[in-house]
Amino acid sequence: MRIAVTSQNYRTVTGHAGRARRFIVFEANGQEPPREVERLDLDNNMAIHGYDHRTAHPLDSMNVLITGGAGAGFIQHLAARGVLVVATEESDPGMAVEAFIAGRVKPASESCNHDHGDPDDNGHAHGSNQGHTCNCHG
């Protein structure tokens, strides 16, 4: 299983997944501890937010993407590509991967239980959660 973690600084799990361009990629087989195998540093035009979703993307080869936060549009775009998006509060990328494998984190769509209001044309919601933070914003 290939697992990408959003990490703009390659040290911590970061949010705003739709605008992220740096990812740490782990391989996990369930038999051994997950191991880092690659770091992606994508060009500005390769962030999912604003990307032409009709063309191939480096994240297409991932099974899971772990992030500190992701919006509904990002989650939908990656789901259409076969990638499960998972939100975490863990700051250490390796620990976040281990927690996912152990079943201690939930898919981003399950990690938020408050109303975001209606999304605008870009998939961003501006509803009743103003001033409230959660794992599901990207």
C-alpha cells in the first residue's frame, strides 16, 4: 500500500491538502513497519486545487493520502482517482501512517460532525462553522 502524507516542510503533517505540493510517500505491507520511500515536490501547477482532473497526477499511484485537513472538493477529487483521504491530528508523518494502519484515524469524511454550510463553486463552505476549526478543512 502506498500512503502519501501532506508535509510542506517534510517534517510534520500539514493541512490545506488541496494546495499542498510536498508529500512524503510511505510503503506499508502490513507485515513490517511502514517505511518512507519517496518525497514528492510538485510544481505550483500540480496542486490539486485548480488542477485539470482529466489528466494523470502523481497522487494517482497512492492508495491513501493522510493530511491535517482537506476540503470536500479535494476528498471527492481524490476518491474519483481511487485515493482515500484521511485527516489526522498527529503531527509526525510516520506516526500518522502507523495510526492509520492500526485503524486509529478515520477517513476525512467521517472526522467532522458539524455543519459547513453550502459549498461555493470551488467546494469551499462558508456556513455556520465560522471561527471553528476541525480536521476537515483543506
